[in-house]
Amino acid sequence: MTNRWIPRTCVVLAAALALSPVFGQTRGSCVVVETPSDVRLPDGTIADRGTLRLCVNRTFSPVTVMHTILANGIPLGLYSARAERSEGSGLPHPLVAFTSRGDGTLTLSGYAEGAGRTVTCRFASASAADAKPIWLAARLE
């Protein structure tokens, strides 16, 4: 007699994993970073320097995650990011990636976080070829 429940169980588990929040991120979890200068967001909006909060709002697919971004407690909008899980070891704390063209404004690129496997989220933004990458330490809330 064959076990017909094994294939069904695998399908159910695969569907649950595909529809779950991206690799362990949960809705409402936030990466928080203190920025030393103004920040250009993916849509071109400029946020004042201070506390930048990137919060998972909704997962649309295993690779597309919507984030609510707040600057100094003020909601600025909903932004899409591409999420990926690396095979490497985790990070001791989250890191937020920016680029700088030397004009005093940082452009938000994405972030990396994860105690086990690292999850990276990249925001779509236009960055110049001569832009210098900058990583700032952040915290999870």
C-alpha cells in the first residue's frame, strides 16, 4: 500500500512556505537606522536626517516585499523591495545600504539582516555608476 498523504503533505508545506513572510521576516518587523544626513528614497523623495524605519508591510511573493518607510516617525510611503536569502552565515546586527554621490545626500539601496541565514532586501533606485556604497549599522524592532 502506498502512502498518498506524503505527496499531499509536501504540496501543502511548499505552499505554506511560499506564502509565508520572506524567510522569517514578519509583518510589522522593522529595521531602524540613524542617518547622519538626508536620505533619498527609491521614488526620489528626500527624508530628513535622523531615524529611518523600514518596516515589512506585506509579502506579495517569495521575492517581493512591500515596506512602509518612516522618517523621524512620519510615514513616507509604501515601497517595493526584492528579497533574497543568502547561503552565508548570519549578521550580528542588521546593516542598511546607501550610496553617496558626494552631494551630502544618501540614497537608500536596501538592507541585510538575519541571525541565521542573511536576508537582503533591495529597493529599486537609480544610482550613478560613480556612487560610493555606504553601510550603516541598524537594529531590529
